[in-house]
Amino acid sequence: MEFLQPPTWREALEARAAHPDALPIWGGTDVMVELNFARKRPPALLDLTRVDELSRWAVEDGGVRIGAGVSYTRIIDELGERLPGLSMASRTVGSPQIRNRGTVGGNLGSASPAGDALPPLFAAGAQVELASVGGVRRVPVDEFVVGPKRNGLTADELIAAVWVPVRPGAAQQFAKVGTRNAMVIAVCSFALDVSDGRVGTCIGSAGPTPIRAREAEAFAEGLDGWSDEAGRRFGELVAAAASPIDDVRGSAAYRRHALGVLAQRTLKWALCG
């Protein structure tokens, strides 16, 4: 296996163009598991850890542009006030060691429907910034994740960053159910973003991709405030939007029930503080 380690972003893009079968890697928290269990054997690894630009974040265009190499730990420590939903989700990722190495860019590249960072990005309406030697483009996150562990990267592109809008006064929440309280893949998860008449939602680990609960969003946008009846209806609409399966972590019926509960709780937290 060839090991490529470009020192600059331009050289990384050139290496990607020259070696389209190379597997990009930063923290390796997903990639190395696949390699260790012989589920993947790429002809080359493209190590991006020397590319300084990828480890930066900046306030930009009314949002926050987060480089693909920014770790979960840094999101928690440095972006908790600006992006509370993403910070909440980052706290549920693995162990401290995993959070120190793992990145949102890696979660996007893996495109797992159970990826903890994805629901807050979907709910907020984030965009993924993709780059190649030919230029840069931004793609809505719900168009970038196209299937289980499938994304919208072309053969010569790398994930440069994710741009997340910041809306003044937004109330964001994230909740997750797992087989234990820490270091666990989600049985299901739910993210909520409420701001000035806009409601964004996303269901995680209950479908082939993260799922926006559009009918639930429209219902919540018409609410004047919290009531138990409204919470129950919101939960029903979220559960109905899910497309879960039975697997070793939980049944489809349990996932739907849990999502209804998570939706009610997060809506109450968002509206009532």
C-alpha cells in the first residue's frame, strides 16, 4: 500500500487527482477500523494531517466554516456557543481519545447514517465544501450524503470544510439513544434547530441516510409555543418520517418509539429553555 503525505493543500489536491483510488485519512477513527478488519484494502492512503488549512475554522458568510481536519474536541471547546447542536453531538462521539482525533470531515466522508455529527448539520442546513485542482463547490449536506457510506465526492475531490449557518437566537438540541451511555453507536438520534420561524430536524440511524422530518418541521413552524398535545403530535410526525430496520442494536419498532420521545423532549427544551 502506497502512503501519500502532501504538506500543502495544493499538493493534496494534485495527489488526489493523480491517485483517485487513494483513501483520504485524517484521524483514522473509521478508516483504521475498516483496514484492521480487512474490510477495505485501498491501493494508497492519502494522509492530510500536514495540511494546516484543514485544521482551521472561521466565521464566514453568516456562518462558521469548519475545516475538514477540525476535531470533535475543538468543536466542543471552541464552537460550543456558536453551534450548540453540533457541540452536543460531538460530546457523544466515542471516548476522549476518539474525540481528539476524529473530525466532522471524516464523518461526512464515511457517510454513515449513524454518524453523530450528521443530524445537527442536516437540521441546520449546512453545506459541504468540496475542492479539486479544477475549483471549489459547495453542496447542501442532504445532497452530499447519498446512501449508506456513499457520498457525492467525485474521483478528484476532497472535503475541504463544512459551512454551518449561524442564526441569532437559534435553539439547537441533539439527543441520542444507545445501548449504553458512552462510546456507543447510536440506536437512533435526533437533532433540532429552531430559529425565528424556521424549524430544522434530522433523524439519525433510522434510515439509509439521515432523514429530515419535513412534516414535523412544518407543524412546529406553526406553533405559538409548547403544549403537551403539540409535543405528542410533533413526536408522532418525527417517528412517521423514520425508515428504520431491525438489527443487533435495536428493532424498527423501538427506534420509532424512541424517536418520538426524543422529538418531544428536544422540542420542549428548545421552546421552553
